[in-house]
Amino acid sequence: MNAGPVVTVLHDGVEPDAAYLRPVSQQASVRFADGAELADALPGAEALFVYDFQSTALPGAWHRADRLRWVHVGATGVDAVMFDELIDSDVLVTNTRGLFDQPIAEYVLAQILAFAKDLPESLRLQRRHQWHHRESERVAGAAALVVGTGSIGRAIARLLRAAGMRVRGLGRTARTGDPDFGTVATDLHAELPGADYVICVAPLTPQTRHLFDANAFAAMKPHARFINVGRGESVVTDDLVAALRGGALAGAALDVVDPEPLPAGHPLWDLPNVVVTPHNSGDFIGWRSEIVAAFTDNFQRWITGQPLQNVVDKKLGYVPS
């Protein structure tokens, strides 16, 4: 038996490839558990790798975590593991910040281009074998407001600027001369009227929950589009549906929703100006092996006493920029 520390890997029913975890298993005793098995796999464990980063099993199993020192989440968002007992403990939390930045930025640009060039309507016309000339909008010169100025927000800002868009950021600290956003503001409702595209990439915290409500959508231009790649709970979904139906908002691209998964009978599925994707904006081919590689890299730092990468401020709920 390996004499090293015990590392528990929380999975979704499919364990990560053993070859990718070999740098860990060669130096530690590795236990695998799904959500139902987690409580039995935590006693004695000093590290927990949340490979199933959408699992909500940890709070219910926390009472069995008698030796836990470190939790690594295989995603950027850590809201699923941010409960009071963990926040108040000495357990260190890290995430996989940076891995999904560029893929999510590409997704955002793709949705903006699809809106501007009306690609969904082109596909509908093609299916009807109908040749119908239309004009489209320009992307260059359009104004984008990126709500959330972390690493994903910065990647989005850089890509949109490269496409010729005018980009501003919204974050916790106001500043000018930012290399990616130019200007970062703090007053959402003051910024919304000037944006053609509003992109939500904010982490889910008490401050961002239901950030986008009826008042926020009323402050936006009627021709504006809303893109959410942050968290579904940042939006009051009924208010979004009402804004789309009432013409207060021209369209929405939603990679995250509340509730999630979106129920089959939900009105968002059938609104003609809405695109819904299943929380996969950052999931490029090979992403699963990459999140394991990020964990094994941090594990090597942890076991040799080096500072860990991407340490989450548990009070804020994310890695500070």
C-alpha cells in the first residue's frame, strides 16, 4: 500500500483515466468515489480532487472530512463547494483557473457573430429551400460590456477587441487604462444603456446572485443581446423571459441557466431569439485530461511544500486577479 497521503477523487460515475493520474497515484493512496460514496471516502483523506465539479455532494459529506487540508476543483467556478463550514475552515481551495478562458471567449465571439449575421435565420431559410436576401449587422464598432473581470472576462475582452468591438468591463474596482477593458466600472445599471452586447461571466456570489433582474433588462437597449457564460443563478429567469417576450431585449445566448438542466417545457427553449447550450462553452476536445493535468501539477506543488496555483479567496468565492 502506498505510504503517502490519501487523496480522494470525486467523480460523476466515470473515473478519470488512470494514466493521467499516475503522477498522483505514485506518491499517494488514491480513492475514487461518486457523490453517494463520498462520505465513506473522506475519512483520513488529506486532499480532495473534485473532478465532478458540478457535484453538490461535499456539504453533506463534510462531517466525515477529519483530515482534509486541500480541495481542488476541476473548474473555474467553485460555488458548488462554497458552504459555511468549508469557508470557515483552514482547508485550502484551489481551482482550474485559466484552462477554459480562450474556449469560452471563442464561444462568446461565435454567439455575437451569429446574432449579428443572423445565422439561425439563415439555417431556417435553408431548411425551407428559400432564397431570401437580407442585410446583417456589423460587429466592428459595436459596444460590449463584460460583467466579470477575471481571467475569462479578460480573454473575452481581448478577442472582442480583436474583432473591432468597443469593450468595457464591470467589476468590483473602478479603474481606467486597463490593458484589456480600457475602462472598468462598478455601476451595472449605469453601464447597461451603452452596450449592444452584455456578457455575464461573473462568478456566483451573494453579490452576483440575481444581478440581472427586470430592472437590469429594462436598462438595456431594446436591440441589445445578453450572453451568459457565468452562472444561471446570476439571472432572474422569469424576468429574462418577460424581457425577451416584451421586446425589451433583442436576444439571448445562454450557456448557463436557472434551473439547470433546463426543463423540457421551459419557455426559453421555444423563444425565437434565444440560443441555449448545455453548459459546454468551455468544453473543448480533451478538456477532461487537461483538468486532471492541472490537478496533478498542483499536487506536485502540494506534496513538495511549494505554493499552490489558483488559490481561491473563500470569502470572495474566486481567485482574485
